[in-house]
Amino acid sequence: MSIVIAVKIGSSNTSIFKAGEGLVLFEPTLVAYNDCGSVKKVVAIGKKAKRMLGRTDGNTIIKAPIEQGRVADVELCAIMLKSYLSKVIPFSIIKPKIHAVVCIPVGLTKDEKRNYELACNMAGIQDVDFVPAVIAGAIGYNIKIDEPVGYCLVNIGGGSTDVVVVSNSKIVSGVNVGIGGNLLDRSIEQSIYDDYQVSVGLGVAENLKVEIGTLYANDSASAEVTGVDPLSGVAKSVVVESKLVYDSVVCYYEKIAECILSVISNCPPNIVEDIHNMGIYMMGGASLITGAEQFFRKKLNMPVIIQDETTAIDAIGAGMCLNKKDLLKTLVEPK
């Protein structure tokens, strides 16, 4: 029995698309385990592990095996992926042959790709092909990347940001930078500690980013959060203004804007003209922050189109290619 799937193992979430069924899994990229020397005793994976954040004893470690789009722990990544595969693929006496199209950031080295392939092999995937996640996402949004037209695509993911220009299904210019939603969360968490002397978890910081995060400097929204006073050790509630979130994250969005301009500057004149006429296509959870469209339009001096629905769009786009072998051949990256 042969099974074909598309997979995105992101820094924040893992998605699996199964041919003939569609998106069958969307789970956090997290593993909770007890470190027993040379052995990692897994306690929880995915949603259950995420619920345990900030609620464990000192012996339990909760870790994302993917950091900034790279495999940080091959063993944990394989354990997690094997668990997810068991949820969506029926294993019987006859072991199925699994072929996976795996979405990865642009610009990975051979060794970094090898880590992805090794984790997939250890999880039970025999054949692995790599496609750029940002291009798969564009396909998921029905952007016609196979046309002789230049498109600028930006995917602000959980661990990193891809900026590419594509034409005729090929990347003309591109870069991956280590800026993503997780870095924004850590910056917000640190700012709350510095300004209010309160320790909050990354989950609280992420919620603030979603609820009152903004790229408007004069936004007046606010939200109450509860954390721990580091001196007394007791709970402490404070009202956080959106200005704090803005100050925490705006520098990273400015760096992304600089990367976009740099990538476009390396393109032929006709493609630059295409991009200025059609605009920048943005995707990824961190692109949904309030004011992003206006912020980037002002910084880049060109139209910006932000795709509202971002959930697993890269895995969905890769999944749409599973039965289109000619298109898939043009997208597959060398290992």
C-alpha cells in the first residue's frame, strides 16, 4: 500500500494533508518529555504539550523540535511526527509506503535538509521531496506562480520569514530570515517584565499579540494580564497598553520590510515592474497583526495584499500539487 501526503513541520505548528482527504492534522510542534540521561521519556505531544506550558515541575521539559525553520532536535522531531502519522494513517501488519512532500523554508543548507529527511525517515516516511513552503502557500491561495509574471511572496511564520520573488514557478530571488511570531512573543514577554516587573508566560505574550498587537503607533487598545511578581512570588495583574506591544515588535517588521526591498532589488527590471503593479502577497500568522497592510504599504511604496486565512495554507498548497506531477517537478528542491 502506498500513501502520499504533504507535510509542514513548522516552528509553531505541524500540518498534514492526505491525498484524497485534504487537511487531516493541524497540531502544535511541541513535545513534553522527562530527560532521563540518554533517553527522553515523552510525556505529551502537540495540543496536550502546549496546555502544559508553564504548568510543569522542574523535571519536565517542553520543547519545539523546530527552531527558526530548522530541525533543532532530530530525535524529538521524529517522535512527534511518528505520533502524528499514527493518527492519520492506518498501520496494519503490512507497513504502508509513505511518500511525503515536505514544505521547508528557502535557503536551507544540505545538512539542514538532511536533518528534515532523517527525521521523516525515522518517523516512517520512506520517500521525501522538498518544496519551498512560501511557494506552496501561494498555490494554496491560487496565486498563478506558473505564469511568466513576477510575484513577490512573503510568509511570516512562527520561526522565520521567507521573502521570495517567483516567476514561471521558479525562485528568482529570495531569503529566509530568523524573524517570526515566536520571536515577537519573546520580545513582548521581555517588555512586560521590564516595564511592569511582572513575569508572564509566552502564551500570555502571544495572546496579547493577537488581541492588542498593532503596527499603529497611536493605537489606544489595552488588556489586563496576570503574571508573577519576581520579588514576592505572588500573582500580580497589570493593564498592558498596545503601545508596549508596538514598541516590542515594530523593529522586526521594519527588518522584514528591508529584506523585501533587498530581495526585489536583485530582480530584473521587468519583474520589478510586475511587483510594483501587482503588489506584495503576504501570508503567515504574524502578517495578520493590526495595521500590517498600511505599515508595509508605506514602507515599500507599493500595494500589499494580506491573505486572511493562514491555517496550514502551505501544506494545503503542497497537497494540491500531489496529483499534479508536472507542477510538482518544477517545485521540488534538490537535496
